[in-house]
Amino acid sequence: MKTVRGRPDRLRRRTLLALAALLPGCTAGPDYRRPVLSMPEGWKVEAPFRAGTPDDGAAKGPWWQRFGDPTLDDLQGRAMRDSATLEIAAARLAQTGALLETALSARYPQVAAALRDQRLRISGNRPLTNYAQRQFTTVQDDYLAVLSVSYEVDFAGRVQRSIEGARANAAQSAADFENARLLLSADLSTAYFNLRAVDIELDVLARSIALQQRSLSLARSRYELGAASGLDIAQQQALVDSTLTQVDLLRRQRSQFEHAIATLTGTPAPLFSLPPQAHPLNPPVVPIGVPSDLLERRPDVAAAERAMAVANAQVGIVEAAFYPSIVLGSTFGGQSRDLSSLFTVPSIVWSIGASLAQPIFDGGRLRGLSASAQAGYDIAVGNYRRVVLTAMQEAEDGILGLAALERAHAQALKAVASANRVFDIATARYEGGVATSLDVIVAQQLQLNAERLAAQLLGQRMLASVFLVKALGGDWQGFEKAAAKSAPTPTP
């Protein structure tokens, strides 16, 4: 019988290749599926409902432009460019992108080259390997140049789960970056409208002080004519001093908001200032959509959902540790004591083979890691549910709060008109000698309180609009486009 030399080697190689092709079909751990949450069909108020479509990765857009304030637009641009918080979030996003590239590299063979130039001395008293020969001390050169290739067979899907986890982690960082942008823009808008509300209050106090000073002059004139007592002057002066005290307190608040804006825009507080503006503020109308929009648009919800995917992949990675680890490897190169013969046929060195490692006993370490990974996934699921519930609470609070503040502000404007009429009547009666100075002081205080309350409610409406935009996940431009597409065509 004639045998073919090398046939067992070819058979062995084919067997290893077939094994490498078939083994990756096994993947440890569960496949990820996002938990289903029961969402209400609508809010407690009427709204332009629409069908939700997955869009959690959409850019949130410059929603602050809807307020029509060029100063705010400029501040937002500076914040997006120079904010330290956003710089940190961008660095984390780049870091997770690099980790994803690292995880993807495990799908391919790892190729490495090694060069060695060494001169060594071999001991003459080394252990004997052949008792028939004498040992000599030898000094010689050792030149080595090899190319090695190794490949881990993804037997239990560890590499696949690692890539899934890295992808989910990168997506979570992207959602965290969007969330950082949203929170930064919302915090900046909040500080800005707080500052503008204080400007409006300071303008109210300035006009009130002017009226009070005029009443004080009138009281002094009447006192000089003998038509009023010193009590009238003292009471009016006390009102003026009290109002001036409130001005100092409001200026302190304004400086704090100004410093907060400076920090959010990446500017040192001593180098930043905003001139006062008392122009009217007009909050925009915010389309609220349906509750399912929160799952699509809020970046913190998207980040929590991606965190579940990361935790699920971690469960698969730990489960894969229970299975064998198989690594295929080979090397080829040359080794010689003379550099000139390094690449000759007698100097060729090579190896090819496979290694398999299977845990047998570890004292429960892998089971502990598996239980920990499963608990981590349960934590991620609970956190996702908590984030969604918090999002619905914030959106509902914003919707109802904005509506209540709008009604309260309208009523406050009516109160301002009534207080102005009271002040005009009291002043006319005092100048005619019919009423006392106390009537004028009460009317002035009523007018001041009414105007300040209206200014504060206007500021709260602006803040509530910002809060609602943040609760809904950012710009609502996508809502308007979807509503325009779904609107019925009007009939002639």
C-alpha cells in the first residue's frame, strides 16, 4: 500500500479550518431586547397628537431661537463652542469611539513582527542533556526575525458580545453628549431669563421710585404750605427707602445670574457683563406631542436604554467565560548566529498550532461574576424605567404649570391695571385735599406689588417654557414637520 507523505498534515489543517468556521455559531448570553413600557395615550390637556416614530438619535436643534432673542442666540453659540462641560462630554464620546475600534479589532487576526539582535554567553555548568558530551562555555550571537499570526476563535460569542457592548456604550456616550448639550442650553436659558426678569423688576422699581419721589415732593410742598403734617413726609420717605433697599437686593441677584451665564459660556466671571434690558418677554407656543415622544427624543432616556444594552452584552461576555477559549497561532521567520545566514533555508523557523483553555474549578468566581452581571442588567432596567417615569412627570408638570402660569399672568396684568387706577384716584384725591397721604402710600404699595408680581410671573412663564422644552427632549421642529405631513388636505 502506498502512502502519501504529508497527507495527515493536510487533513489536520483542514480539520482545524473547519472547526474554526463552525465554532463561532455558538453565542453565550441573551440577545438584547428593549423592555416594553406601557405609555399613556396622551397628556391631561388637549394637544396636537401624532403617531410616534423612532427618532432618538435626531439632532435636537437650536430650540432657543424660538424665543426671538438675539442676545440669547449669541450666548448659546458661545456656550456650544467654549463650554468646559461640553468639552468633557465630547472627549468621552471620542473615548468610547476609540474603545469601539479596539473591540472591532478582535474580529481579525493579530499580526506581529519581532526582531532580535542578541549576544549571549552560555554557561559551561549548565544541566547536562547528553552525558556523552562535555559542556563548554560558549559566547555567540543570536539573530531572530519572525512574523507571528494569532486568531481567537469566537467559540462562545465573547468577541461578538464585546463588540455589541462597545457599540451600545458608544451610542450611550452619543446620547450623553446630546443630553449635555440640552442641559447646557436649558441651564443657560434659565439663567438668562432669570436675569431678564430681574431687569424687568428693576425697571418697575425705578418707575415706582420716580412716582414715590414725586409724592414725597408733593408732601413736602403741602407741609410747607401747612396743609400736611411731618408724618406725611416721614411715611413717604420710609416707602422710598424701603423700595431702594429692594433695588440693592435685586441687583445682587442679577450679578449672581450674570456670573452663572459667564461660567456656562466658558468666560471668567470678572470679564463678563450683560447690559440691562427691560423689553417684554414673549414665551413661544410649545407643541407637546404625545407621551411616546419622550422615548424618541429625550437623550437621557436614550442613554438609559443604551445602558441596558451594555449591561446585556456584559452578561454574554461573562457567560462566554464558562466555555473553552480557542486561539489559533502560527509563526514564521529565521534564526541564526550569523546575520548573513539569517534568511537562508537552514535558518528558517516556523510553528503552527492551536491552544484551548477550559475553566474546570475556580471556587465559584465565574458564577459570582455571572450573578453580578445579571444584577447589573436588572439595575439598568430599573434605571431605564425610573428615567422614563421621571420624564413623564417632568413633561406633565411642565404642561400643567405653563398653562397655570399663563392664566395667572393674565390675571396679574388685570391687577396691574386696577392698581394703576387706584393710584391715580388716590393721588388726585390727595392733591385735592380730600384723601390722606396714607391712602397714596397704600395705593403706591399696591401698584408696586402688582407690577412686580406681573414681572415675576412673566419670568416664571419663560422659565416654564424652557423647562417644558427640556422635559420634551429639545427642539420641536420635527413635531411640526410630522404634523404638516399628517394634516388632511383641505377641500375647496
